[in-house]
Amino acid sequence: MADLIEPRILKGFRDFLPAAEIGRRSLVEKIEASFRLYGFVPIDTPALEYADILLGKGGGETERQIYRFTDNGGRDVALRFDLTVPFARFLAEHRADLALPFKCYHIAKVWRGENTQRGRYREFTQCDFDCVGSDSAAADFEILLMMRNTLSAIGVKDITIRINHRGLFNRFLDRIGCRGKSAEILRAVDKLAKAGRDATRAALAETAGAENAAKVLAYTGAGGGFGETLAGLTEAAGGPCPESERLSLIRRFMEDTGTASSFVLDPSIARGLDYYTGVVYETFINELPEIGSVCSGGRYDNLVGLYSKEKLSGVGASIGLDRLIAALEALGKSRPRGAYARAAIACTDEGACGAYQALAEKFRERGAACEVFTEAKKLTWQFALAEKKGAEFVIIPGEAPAAGKLALREISGRQDRENLDFEEVLDIITQGAREDTV
Amino acid sequence: MADLIEPRILKGFRDFLPAAEIGRRSLVEKIEASFRLYGFVPIDTPALEYADILLGKGGGETERQIYRFTDNGGRDVALRFDLTVPFARFLAEHRADLALPFKCYHIAKVWRGENTQRGRYREFTQCDFDCVGSDSAAADFEILLMMRNTLSAIGVKDITIRINHRGLFNRFLDRIGCRGKSAEILRAVDKLAKAGRDATRAALAETAGAENAAKVLAYTGAGGGFGETLAGLTEAAGGPCPESERLSLIRRFMEDTGTASSFVLDPSIARGLDYYTGVVYETFINELPEIGSVCSGGRYDNLVGLYSKEKLSGVGASIGLDRLIAALEALGKSRPRGAYARAAIACTDEGACGAYQALAEKFRERGAACEVFTEAKKLTWQFALAEKKGAEFVIIPGEAPAAGKLALREISGRQDRENLDFEEVLDIITQGAREDTV
């Protein structure tokens, strides 16, 4: 016998067994159904791209984390580490074929060689949605509304979406003479929640001096209701301006749709990523603020600038599927089931499996998933198998499976019923189907 | 301005624009729905694995085509080139957590650095489904039935599934003294359709001598009905045996389910892959035999042998999504649409976009996808945009969008209706939704 190879997977990568995969698919299906209701359409791009496309101007952390290699044709290639950069390349390449504003979503896996000790995975799924080619506040708001309603559709209703406007913040920085240090200041502010106020003050002081550090912390610490906060920020930024008017309009759209209670204007929301230029936002689950944002995004003025002279502005957000699943588990809202089929047909004669399949087809044609067992073992063994697989009923056919009377075992109650018609069985096995997630 | 990076993708890789991606998703959704009706459950595995796991005993062609590299942690890794090898590793690793027979499906992308000149892609999608842990003919038949009915569910009804049994063929080879050359002979027979009879005869003669080459060609050329062919092959293999009995039983199951006309017993079906040990099959579209098999598979006695001492036999098949899509296009059965939303709400006042969204939510709550336009341009521009996006209707709200009367433009007929209630509009935009594929 040849030496065995030990079956194992790479650190940070995962297999998904049926219960986990059914849960993931159910979530993705609900997220997609929500996106589609808003008229968003799907796209897809390759997992592998030229490394220079993905790395662009380069970036320290990205370069260290990316899976990059030379392919058999000598090309310098890499696995995508997010969906934003491939989307920018996609837009630049297919601009002529797209009707603007272009509203699309992209749900796919990405790969990063991250430190797995922080509970991070090296292969994970992102759900991005974007509206490109419109600079309107209405487009900003539509993404915000979709964030709220998509999470609601998967049962996560008690959330707070925290919004800020980078342009307004930059006006404020301009006034205190720190506009040139915007990127460093934003990065320091982005770490505020994790690093704490003192460490952030120190980092800001090093960049902008102690006095300005105090002003930045005062700006980012402004609290109160949306209107009150907006008035304060507007004043700090030098009075009414297009950015404050946009926030005002977005606020009115929230009221018009009865969704205002889900949103907070929070000047400490910075987002670490450089390409955002307008509104930015993060989403927190009120019962689980500590897991961080489950859906984030913002407006970018010129996402395709690396690849094209044409300016294309847009606004989008991304749901981190793995973090969301962890949140649903923590909230007890994940009820994994192991099966789609609620019923299985027992096998009492292997030679009758054609007739069992003919009976099963009658159920399937009516939309009821139905497994056929193929081993003529003891019924108790078959009941146990059905239970292990997550089925709720075992149908026991008689002499003429597709035509005659049927018996039915209800697994959880260990209850047997006999002499049932096909229609009676169909009614029972399709009634009260349970949801796998709330 | 910085130098631009030319937006481009790798040879053999593809972007999917909305119309193409909607078509792909629609197919995958129908395929999945069919698998689920049979009680099959989904799994997933990593895109990247240890190279020794994927390459196993190694194999010339695979080794040349695989995307293999050393990751940042110094590991020898590779992108999966099919779903079968990761599935074998998955089974060996998770055997204790799986209830047998285990019926599952796996729909995912795989990567091969193939020669793209033959119209092949380097990134493509496979749809595998398998039943593991049962040696029964009923399990063989279930996979065959699923192949037939899943293709039927996506509109491909006029097919022929060609079946053979490797074990029966090996009995015949034993009788003519060629059992030891089984693998080479199978490979030569597998190329029969492409290479032609003369080239195959020459290849076989080189391996097994001219006399045996003639016998093999006679065996693989046997024609006629299922029963007649089976009788001839059984005789050539030395009389009734478990393999001929299994084929007989499978034949009876076909009759019991009224599906016999979709299947042909064809002794020239060999399948090039070494791991098949029992029944093997390929599926041809009757109108398009030249594109080759769109769904193939077979029974394997010991798929996990590389990773585990435990024997696990199974039977499965794989649908090649890209070839299937090419076939649907060739048959004129692919009618791509660019949108899920059949209706868009026109924008006549950007400040009213909150009210438009509130109106749109009323449609969405009733299951009707509805886009909201966010630019207050001329209505003719908005009608043209709706048409480009694939929408069929534009809803024109009045002064009180969510409460008042609505006007409706039907795009294709350039027909306008006014003074409609919400319910009237809902009826119109949800009636007679068209299918994207037959």
C-alpha cells in the first residue's frame, strides 16, 4: 500500500460542512434577494489578476498580505485581496458597455495572508454593492437604506449606522491649518475606538501639535442628535457648505422613509481607506458593538483614477459575511439545519428503488424536496439516519409505492401514522417549514 | 498625473457583465434547486490547498496545468484544478462527522493553466454532485436520474446519457488476456470519437496486438437497444456477473420511472480518469453532439485511498457550467436580460428621492423589485436609461409619490397610462414576468 497523505487544509482556510454551508447560502440568498429588490445587478471578476493591477500604487500592508506568484507563463499574478480594486479595473475596462448610473453587486471570495491569531481567516467572502456614475445625495442615501434593509431582511434589525462626511472634516482641518495632514489624521481617528482617547491624542499631537490634537478630538467627539451634531460640525467647518447641505438632505431622506432612528451622525467615523472622499459609514449591531462594523463603505470621487483618465464617482458598501455569521451565532439567531429535504422515503426492497424514485418525483414536482434511501436496512436504522441528516419525516411506502397508501414516521415525536394518501403526506411534509435563520 | 495602469485581465480569465452574470446565476440557481429536491446538501472547500494534497501521486498533465506556488509562509500550495480531489480530501478529513450515505453537491470555480487556443478557459465553474458510502445500483441510478432531470429543469430535455460499466469491460479484457493493460486500453477507447476508428485501432494494436485491437473495437462498437447490447456485452465478458446484473437493475429503474428513452448503453464510453471503477456515463445534447459531454461521471470504489485506509465507495457526476452555457447559446435557449427589476421610478425632483424610496419600498415589500432613479433629467433620458438597463416600466410619481396617483410608461410599446392606483401599477409590473432561459 502506498504511503498515505495526511488530509489537512491550510491555516486560515476552512471546509464548510453541510449545516454551515446551508447557513451561509441562506444568508447570501437573502442578501442577494434584497440587493435585487433595489434594481442592483450582479457582476463577477477573476480570482486571479495581474499583480500590478491589484497593487496599484502599492501599499505596505497589502503587499505583505497578498498571495502573489509567477504563473507558468511568467506573468506576475496575485489573488484578489478585496473586491474594490478589481471593481475599479472592471469599470475602467468596460465603461463603454455600462449604462450610468450603474448599480451592481459582487459577492465573492477574497484572499489575504493575514495573521490568523486574531481569529481572522485567509479566505473569506465579501458582499459589495455600489452605485457608480452619480454624485447625488440620493445615491448616498440609497446605499444607506439598502444597508439597513438588507440587514433587516436577515433578521438583524437592532443596528446603528454611523455616518460621517470626510469632505466636511477636511474643511475643518483646512480651518485649523492641518489639511495637508488629512490622511495621517484620518488614520489616527480611525483607531480611536481601539486605541483609546489618550493614545489617539498622543498620535494626533505628534502629527499636528497638541493644540490641534485637542481640536480634532473635540470635533470627532461631538455628540447629540443628528441635527444638533450637524449644526456643530458645520460651524467647526466654517459654516454651511455643499457637504453640510448633503448631510442635511440625506437626513431628510431618512425621515421621508421612516428610517431615521437607525442612523447616527458620528464625526469619529473615519474609515482607514484612502479612496473615500465623501460620506463614510460603519454599521454596528447594538447588542454586539464589540465585534465591530458588519457593513461599511462610503463615497469615492475617483475610484478608477489608476486605470483611466475619466472620472467616475460612486458610492458603495461591503458586508463582511464571516463577521456577520459570527454575529448571528453570538445573537443566537443562527439555527443551522443539516438538510433541505424534510422527508426521506424508506427503502424496504432495493429492487423497488425505481418505484421509490417515481414516488419521490411526485413530491418533487410539487416542490417538496424528498430523499430516497437506497439501503434496505432495518427501519430503526433508517429513522436514525433521517434524524442525523436533519430530515423530519420518513415516508414508508407499501406494495405499490407510487399508487398505494403510505405510512409516515414523524422523527422528533417518534409518531407513526398509517394508511395516508399521497396528498395527505404532501400536506404534512410541507406544513410549517422552519426557517434556518431568523 | 501619475502614469495610468492599463486595465486588463489575464488570458483565459473573464469578467462577467450583468447580463452574462444574471444568466449564469439563473442557471446555477436552477441546478441547485434541482439538487436540493433530491435531498442533496452543499459543501465548500478552500480554493487554495497544499500542493501534495491536490497532486497526490502526481500526473503529467495536471502538474503542468496547475497554478502552484510558495506562499509567504513557505508552504507549497496550489489552486484547486477540479472539485473531485478536494472532495476526496474532505471525505477523509471529516468522515466521522458525516452520516452515510452522504449525498452532497459542490458548485465552485476551479483553475487550470490550459491552452486557451482551444476555446478553453483558465477559470471555470464546476457543479459536482455525489453519493458516497453506498455501493447500491439504486445510488448509481439516482445520480443518472438527477443528471436527466436537472438538465430538463434548465430546459435541456432532448439529451442522451450514454452509460458503460468499466467492471464489465475489464471482465472482457480478462478473457482476451489484456486485463493488465486496462488503463492504456481505456485511454485509447476514450479518444475513439475524436481520433477516429483507424487511429484508435492502431493505438490499440500497439498496446495489445492487432487481434485484440479488433476484439476491443468489436466490443466497444456493439449497438442496438439497451437489452440487446447488454446481452452481447455480457456474453463477451463471459456470462452473467454482478456487473451485468447491476446494469440490468439500473435498466429496470429507468423503466419504473419512465425515463428509459433518455439512456443508451454504449460500450465505447470509457472516461479518461483512472479513479472510476464501475458505471461511467456522459451526456450529449441530441442537437449538439459535437460540443461533447455536458455532464459526466461514474462510480469509484476508493476515492479517498490516497488519504485514508478506510474504503469509501461512491458515485457522482459533474456539470461543466461553461460548456452548458455555450450549448444553451447555440440552441438559442439563452435569453439574457440585463436586470432583475422590471420597473424604475423616475426622478423629477432630487429632493423627493426619500419619497420615491418610500414608494419603492411599498413595491419591494410586495416582492416587486424596483429601482429608483436619482438624477432629475428629462423623462426621455430616463426612459432611454430604463431601456438600456433592461427595465420594462418607468413609474412616474406625482406630487405625493407614496400616496397619490401614478403614471406608467411601458418601455417596449412606448405606451403611457395615467392616474393609476398603487395596486394597479403593482399588478401591471408583476404580470407575465418573463423567464431569462427556457
